Amino acid sequence: MTMEYFEELLKRPSLFKDESKLDINYIPEKLPHRDKELSLLSQLFLGLITNPNSISRKILITGKTGIGKTVTVKLFGELLERASKKRNINIKYVHVNCRKERTSYNVLIRLVQLMNNKFPKRGYSSQDLLDILIEFLQRYNLHILVVLDELSYIINKHEDLIYSLTRINDDTVKGDQRLSIIGIVRDISCLNNLDNSTVSTLQRNILKFKKYSNNQIFDILKYRTDNSLKINIISDKLIRMVSEITYNSGDIRGGLNLLWRSCKIAESKNLKYITAECIRLGNQDLLPFSTLDILEEMNSQKLTFLLAIIKALDNSDKIEISFIETLKRYYILCENVGLNPRSDSQLWHYLQEFKRENIIVTKIVSEKIKGRRAIIKIPDLSLRNLEKNAIEILNSKGIEI
């Protein structure tokens, strides 16, 4: 007999009023405790509306992961487009995640495709793409606000992109200013790899987002539950419990995900409201949302190497392990799953990426010794949870561990 799972579930009363409003990609109409930042951004970009195409703004936003930088900028982009549309001013907001795109070419292709979704992915140089972008802006009398989220991922490799975009207005006719930039980074130290003039351009306006307090996190989660859950589904006391868990990680997205999971657990148990046990169960085996995002975007080889590091640490009695020891574990793992191992230099490159992604910490024992002598540790994440999630993702890619 065919089991009608959906039909059975649809018969149950839902605890959600609007489940989508706990999704991390949802842009709420209100952002508690980010009014100051929204107001400042509006002041900085007001000239785009009062004097169209006469000025270009370049802003750098900095702050730790999960404290509302991206969602604030996305809401601001909507507000800017709405205000300009009322006045028949052609301004478009475009958001590019540099961690996902990885290269300057991919970022440029993404920008052009956001202007023209039928534009081909291949066949053009970076300079061609810049010229096409400039021509498009002039032809349609358009000003674009380009948001380069996770900007640090392309700074080290592709300074030319940042340089070109900050000076794209220099090449436009009649002095029209048709492109503004907001860069989002966790730490402004990544700018050290840029030339002085580009750094000077980006550092003129820096907006630093401060970490939310415990009470502010409570207000944010309370606002989201009021909009996403039915009345009396969760008490303020339990929202406080979730806010304290969230404060420890500092990542609001993790708190939203925990609320969603807790509600799903309550529904699966046919409860009429969320209990403390639902929250405890929901919090088990959870990685910070930012880390899970990174794992899901890794290619199979990179994720296999990370799994080798995790297993090497987990199977030893030490809190740190050498790069050489991880290589041995990696080669064994590749043989077991049928992967051709990457070169040592490529694995070293992966190691530097893990460090930038705040998954590992490394230190050099002695730079005088021939070869790279790195010591690796994972101090802030659960090895068990990391291993579990890495294996699940690899399995979803067709690699059985």
C-alpha cells in the first residue's frame, strides 16, 4: 500500500503562521537594532536620488559573521530601489556573494547576467565584460549599486577587479557616475593586499556592525516568532533560552534555524506548543550556520581533505596535528572512496582557505626547516558535528564514506 506521507502531515494542524519568515534568506520589513545602520546608509546614498548619476559612493561594511550585515544591506537595497522608482530614477541594486563566485571573472559574469539574464557565461575576457557593463549602464541610463559580499575571498587573488570597479566611472562619457559599491568583509585587514589608492577609496566610509547583545538577540527572535508562529506556540522564557544559545555563537541565523527546528520537532511529536526539550533536541548536532554554508559549497576534493583533518584529529589524543599527518590520512581516504588525490600544493592552498573560513587555526613550527611545517587544530567547532555534516554532504555528492 502506498503511504501518503504528505496527506497525513497536511491533516495535522501546523504551529506555523508563516514558516518562510524563519528562513535565513527572508528579508523582513523591520530589522530590530539596525535602524542606525539603515539610517546612515540612507544618508550616504541620498545623493544617488537627489542628483542622479552625478556621484558614486563606495562604502565598506565590516563585522563578525551572523550579525545582520547582509540582511541589512539587502533591505537597504530594496528601500533604495523603491525610493528611486517613485521618482522615475533608474537605480538597480545587485548583490554578489564573492565566496560563491570565487574569481573576478565569475563576479563580472554574474554582474552582467544580473543586467541581462540571457548573456552567455563564456567567450569574453574580463575587460570585455567591463566594457559591456559600462555600455549597458549608459544605454539604459542606469546607475547600479553593486554589493560585493564576502569581498575578502577575491581580494587576495583578484585585486584587478576591485581596482577596475572602483574606477569604472572614470571611463564613462560626460562624467556620468553610474556605479556605486558596498563591500562587505569580516575584517578590514584583508585590504592590506590592495594598492594604496584602492585602499584609500574603500576606507573613506567604513561602517562597522557591532555584535548584538543578549537582549537585542531576544528582541530579534521575538519579532521573528511573532511573525512566523501562531499565538502561544512559544513562551518568552523559551525565546530567552534560544537567545542565550545564539549569543554564545553570535550568529543570528543559527538562532532562527534553531527556532524553526524546534517548531518542527514539536509538530513531529504532535505537541500544541514548543517545549524546552524541543529546543534541546533542535540544538543537538548543530554547526554554526556560517560553517554549514561553507561546507555545502566546498567541492568534493576540498571537503574530503577537511574530513581527513577531522579524522586525524579525532583519532589522536592530541589537540593539534601536523600537515604531514593529515596528508597520510587524506591519501588513505582518497584510496577508500576512489578519488584521485590532489597535489600537496593544492592541499596547502585548501589549508589556507580553511584558515580564512575560520574552520582551522594553523601555526608554522619552523620556517627554517625545508618544506611547509604547519601545525593544525580546530579549536572552536565540534569534531563530531563537523565529521557528521561533512560525511552527509559528501554522500549527497555521490561519495560514500
